[in-house]
Amino acid sequence: MKTIKAKKSLGQNFLNSQTVLNKIIQVADIKELDVILEIGPGTGNLTEKLLQTNAKVVAIEKDERLNNLLKDKFKDFSNFKIVIGDIREYYTLFLKENKTQFKIVANIPYYLSSFLLRMIFDNFPKPEKVILMVQKELAERITLKNSKNNKLAMFVSLFFETQYVLIVKKESFSPIPKVDSAIICLTKKPNTYDLNFIKKFEKVINAGFQQPRKMAISNLKHYYQEDIDFKSIFTKLKIDLKSRSEAIDFDTWMKLIDLI
């Protein structure tokens, strides 16, 4: 089979570790006939294991060089579909075409991670599960409860339970990246929110985290510039008036949003 050299311009690092690949399959909890959107299949190492579960796999790959390689490699799998394109353009089309619950599995370039999470937040329906390989530092920011809060973690936590699954050493990839990665698992919460609440949530969180080094109450007062008694709200919720946004946990932010 023709060897494909990773493209630096696309941030490609192909995952080779069988242990890590098997862990992704385990965490994804794939059932027969599940629909899996795989973002960035690369040379198909993970794709092969996904297909062996008898799930329907739709793989979106930006690198046109991989089209024929993947089609040839998986020509005997009727449950495989390859789409050559950019996930940033394809995702809404996938949501329109897919009428059932689905899961996302992605080993994507680091530069796409935050964008992808935001894209999932902005669109409906939400995937049942999201298994992502991301930079270790980002994984910690999103999932670790004892770390400082941040805007991205807030957006993710509105719809998903988060789990830090496994550190993946940089040597597990070819070519070897500069930093370690980590697998995270996002599982959709049963909660549903109407559009008005989601818009309010975005407004408050964008305001609160506008200048992270400032006190949360100062950020909110500056953004709203309305006759809202934030001091009373903070006092009622027992939030220190000098707290920065990063020190306020998700559940407290949700209560705060309800009272604004």
C-alpha cells in the first residue's frame, strides 16, 4: 500500500498505538448500527476498528490524497462512507442528512479543537457522545474539575458530562508532535434548554469571561450597563464579590444566570 507522508500544513499526526486505538473504541461504547462521524480518519487505523463494530462510519477527511487509499482499504465494508472536505463546511450537511442519533470520534489537528467544540455547541441535534483526541493542556482545561474554570469548559458543560480518559504520549503518533495529547469523552446530558435560555447563557458567559483577570462582578456590570443589582445576586448565592470568573463553578454560574 502506498505510504502517505503527513502534511504539516494540515497538522497531521497519524495515531499508531493499538492500545490507544482500542481504548477509544471502548470509551465510545459503540453498538452495532450506531452512526459514527469520524473526523480526520488519516490513514484509517482507527477507522478500521470502528468498522469492525458494524457501526455505520462516515469519515470526513480534508486531505484529497487519502481518498483512494481509504476507499481501497475499506472497499469490502458496506458500512463505510468517505467524504473529502472540510468538517467546518460539512457538519451542517451531515446533520441534515443524518436522521438518527450519532457519535463523533475525532483525532483532529490541535488548531481545530476549540472550533470543533464550538461548532458542536452551536448546532442541533447534539451527538450522543464525542470522543476527542486533543492537546493534553486543552483536555485538562475542559474536563478537570479542580482546574480553573474557563469559557470553553462552560460551553461544553452546558450539554455534556466530561471525562478525562487517558494521556496519550507523543510517541504514539507519526510524525511525533511536540506535546502529549489526551483522550476526552463527552456524554450528552439529558437536560434540554430552550433557545432563549441558550442565548442568555451565551450572553452572561461571554460577559463574565470577557476579561478573566478582572472580578466577575466587574465584567458583568461593564457588559450589561443596566440596572441589575449584581451585588445582591452574588450575596444571595454566597459568591465572594472579589471572585474572578474562573473561580466560580459551573453549577453556581447556572444559578447566577437564572437570577439575572
